[in-house]
Amino acid sequence: SMTVRVLGLDPSKKYVVRAFASLSSSNFHQDTAAWTNFTVTGITRQVKGYGNISQVAQFFSISPDSSGEIDVVVTKALIKGLINVLEIREQN
């Protein structure tokens, strides 16, 4: 697994976290490769990365810790875990 730590957030605000994973390599069978788990504040979402052009793991109303940090844990579900884009934005 890998942890991406986002720093400098306002602890009094809530955020939307979005993660995207995609792989187009023919080295992996599409049904078994590149499933990726994204975990934020104990909630896990899974994205099938092979050939992905639209599926995004989304987390709403995420509060940073008192230091203004949010951790996004990226783990492989089967063969290979991926992350291409990570978006953090303040929730309206």
C-alpha cells in the first residue's frame, strides 16, 4: 500500500476527495488487473483501472485532522494498484 498525505487544509472545513485510476497496458488481463482500493477516513472505494475513462472513487464531507491533514491510502485489490489523479476540493 501507499499513503498520500494531503497537507495544509483547514481543519474547520469539509472536503471532497476524488481519486482516479486507469491503465491501458495489454500486459494485464482486463478482468483481473488494476483494481485499486482507495481508503479515506476508514471508508474504502474500489476502482477498476483497466481501460477506465470515467469511474472515480469519491468521498464526501471529509474532515482533515487537527493538523489539517487527510490521508488517502492506495492499495492493490488484485494485481496492481494505480493512482493517476487525486483531487481535493473544499465542499460547498
